[in-house]
Amino acid sequence: MFELSVKGHISSAHFLREYPGKCKKLHGHNWKVEMFIGADKLDELGMLVDFSVVKDKLTAFLSSLDHVCLNDLPYFKEHNPTTEHIARFIYREFAAQVAPVKIMRVQVWESEQNSVIYYE
């Protein structure tokens, strides 16, 4: 099994509905996103997938989440924009863009110390 990763980032605002602490107020994070892609076989060049292709697709995808209030986006009107829900959203939505390549997991950091990993 081979696995590669590409990284991206977003700077976005959010607030956590019904949260009892200070995160119920509008605030922002510089989220770091790492996408892990895996496969058993390599292509005819000996690559799992071209890094630059996946990186470009990830950058384009993340641009819709950058410099916005996540609460205003349709998905996050139904799901509190926790780092957990952000990771799941990125995983599921980005998977459709890189199929048939398999996303193994996505890791989202809301700070240097705190991150969430989502996989299915």
C-alpha cells in the first residue's frame, strides 16, 4: 500500500452554536489541512498520483472555504462548524473530485496543538 499527502490551508471565521464557552462568539482560525491518498498500485510512471494535480485540486477546493464565515455555507447551516465537521466535509466533498483515487483520511488543525482526523 502506498500513501501520499498534500497540505493546504484556509483562514476562516466561525462560531459554535449552543457552545457554553467563548467559541460561541465569532472568531477565526488559520486551519491547516492535510489530505492522505492511498492505493495498492502505481501508474505506468511509478506514481500513486501526480502531487501537483492533487495539490492544485485541493487548493481550488479549499478556496471556497477561505476567508468566509463557515456558518454562512449551506453545509454548516445544518452542521455546527466544529473542526470535526470541517474535516468530514472536506473528506467527503473532496473525495468526489479526485475519484477514483482513494482518500484515506484528512487531518485538520485548528491550531498548532489541536487537530482532528476523519476517515471512512
